[in-house]
Amino acid sequence: MNTSLNAARRLAELDRVRVETVDVLVVGLGATGAGVALDAASRGLTVAAIDAHDLAFGTSRWSSKMIHGGLRYLAQGQVGVARESAVERGILLTRTAPHLVRAAPYLLPLTPEVSRAQAALVMTGYRMGDGLRAAARTPRRLLPGPSRLSPPRARALAPVLRERGLRGALLSWDGRLLDDARLVVALARTAAGHGARILTRCRALELHREGAQVRDELTGESFTIRARVVINAAGVWAGGLTPGLRLRPSRGTHLVLRGETLSGLRAGLHVPIPGESNRFALVLPQADGRVHVGLTDEPLEGPVPDVPEVPETDVSALLTVLNTVLEVPVARSQVAGAYAGLRPLLEAEGRTADLSRRHAVLTSADEVITVTGGKLTTYRRMAQDAVDRAVRLRNLPAGPCVTHRLPLVGARPYDGSSRLAARYGGEAEAVGALTRAHPEPVGAGVTLGELVWAVRHEGALDEADLLDRRTRIGLVAEDREAATGAARHALTL
């Protein structure tokens, strides 16, 4: 099984898709699109999957990296969505991606602004979330239950918390991705191992019943990919390819802080948003030593950009909420970077923050299937539902869905042995050989050898692929500038 993606394989696959007819053409290579490609290929169908840019170029790389059990949706009465989230979280933790998804602790500080009644209500919610874990049959050893911490214990895990008035904290656990973009890369590579043709820099110009007109963005050449069914998984851009599809994207912004800004933080934080019920800002320590703070939920006005800009109002709003619980406030000058992602929500009345995260699988008049909505945690179920629809629509010769038990590339339980094991799982030894040959540090703990691995095996074609998606060095502009020379060098090795 050859799971390596690289420039040479891309060229060979492009030659093949020009002359063949595939069972399924997937448009979009975020988590959902890559998941669709894997689901279809692992059922024995022939698959081509294209993206105008790179793997995880869009929303999938801009998430909070939460693989959560749906507690928020339970609080909103969306029981089905909550249950689905808990089940999918369990699948990722136990079988498909234990090297990328692990349990992480979160503290809700009990400050004077959090009443005792509110704290009791939140703890009831946490216990209901633990009930969802049990119903999904996720072992407690992988996802501990909630508890209440004393003030000294809370500050031991989060010494940045304001001591005055602190009554302790509520501790909860949920799933976290090491890196959301790495999940997409693993999905695409696993799909490639099952025969899917994974084609980045290949833009869909027009979709129709028998395939699509596409353009190779590297050469400018246009050609047709013929397919028995087309699945549009282009996220917030799906409406531009399927007439009549009405989406209402919302913007979710995160701030990036250097680790010393919130020194000693050993757990994430849930910070209540003043004036809101059941909404929290998130403080998320990262494996690279940085800390991300999110997350806004604002409607996007106007055309959908390739890379959303972060307005200063979002930065100010997040800092205001964060500083309500800190001993030493974070200043605007301490924000090292920021990023925003767009949620592909189906159009409906009300605030975007309140719209359902349930996904939808729709079939247009010309029988192009679109899968949209949903969230990162449930990408696998979204993919399964989309392929099920395609199989029925075209009576395709497919086996049953197997992705609930199909390990992704590198999947093995993390044993805590090294940073490479945490990042690459079962491929850590192979990556280690390259890092020993090219040990030069690049930034954020990454070595030149890891960039070479990304070029040879993970489909990276240019510096942006390396710095912005295969690694997250590019989230901080000055770090990105310092690493650009190394990224260019890696492309030549």
C-alpha cells in the first residue's frame, strides 16, 4: 500500500484521470472531502479527489482542534448531533487516529463572575457529557470524568489565573487534535493507499452529472474528469459550484500567543463570555509551545475569501474575555499571530452562533451531491452519508462502509516516547531517519528533516504547504519569515 504523496505521483495521477472514468469525483480536500475519498476508495470504488489549493487549505486547518463530545449541542437540545459527536470522538480516540487525537484537560475558573448556581449547572452539563462518553463506549482511561478542584490545585494547572476571589475550578476532559491539518493529510494519504487519486492544485471550474471541467493550477491547462457521480465537499465554497445552495458562513477567529505570555499553563481554559449562556472562550495550549485563544462566531458578509482576514474587533473581543480571568492581563502587543476560519453553515434564521451544526447531504437537479454543514469531529459520518447517497443514486458496486474501524496512516496509541511519536505515530522511526540526516532546526520545534518528509511523503509542493499546513510555523509572521529559506531548501532535497 503506497500512501506517499509527492509531486511525481501527482503528475502520474493527472495523466491517468485524463483518460479514465472514475466512480466518484470528490471536490474539496478538507477533512470532509478527504474523508469522502477514503470512504469511497475503501469500499472498492475508483476515486479522484481534487482541490484548487492544497490539502486542508480551507476551514479544516483553522479550527480549535477540538474533537468534542457534543456537550454544547446537548445544551441546545440537539441530542442527535451531541450523540453523533460523542460516537465519532470515540472512534478517533480508540481506533482510527489515536496518534493524533488524545484527551486534554480544561479548567473553568470559578471566579466571582461565575455564580454558584451557574457552576452547579455547568457541572451537571459536564456529567451529562460524561454520560455521552459512556453511551459511546469510550473507555474512561482514555477520557477521564469531570471533577472540582480547589484554588491551589487550579492555580497549579493554570498559574496565570487571578488569585483574588478564585473559588477553584471545574475540570473537564475532551478530545484534542495535535494538528487539524495533519488529520487531513493522514486521511488523504490513507485514501491514496486505497487507490484514490489525490490531486491538489486542480481547480473545479464546472460540475455536471458526468464529471467536471477542471484546471491544473500549476500549468493552466484545462481538461475534463469523467465520473459516474460527483460529490461537492468544497465547504464554504460549495455554493459557487452548486447553483441554488445557500450557505451562511460564520467567522471563527483565534489569537496565537507565545508560550511565555501565559507561562506555566498545563491545561486549557473555558472562559465564560459575559452576557452569554453556555458560550465560552477557549485557551488552548499547543504542542509547539504556543497558546491559541478563540473563538468568535460572527457572520461573514460579502464574497468568500480564500484566506479570511482577522478584523481588529475580533482581536479586541477575545482579549477582553481572556483578561477577565488572568492575574496579569495580555496586551495587544503580546499577540504574536491570529487566524480565522469560516464555518459552512446552511442558511437559516437567527445568529450564526445558534445555528445547527447538523450536516446535510443534498442532491441538485443535475444530480451533483453536496455535503455541507457539520463540524470537524463528525467528518467521518458526513463522508459516510455522502458516499451512501452516491452509491444509491448511481447503483455503484460498493462494499459497506469500513472507515469506523480503518486506522489512518501512522495510527498507534501514543506512548509518550518522543515528540516525533506524538506527531507521526507509527511513522516516527522513518521520520527520525530523515531528522538525523537533516537535524537543522527550522522553528516551533520542527527540523529540516520533517520538511523533507513532507515533500517526499505528504504532498507538499511549495513553501506555503510546508510552513502553513504540514507545520504551523507560519501562524507567526516573524517565525514564517525566518523559516522560509529552510522550506525552499527542503523542496530541493
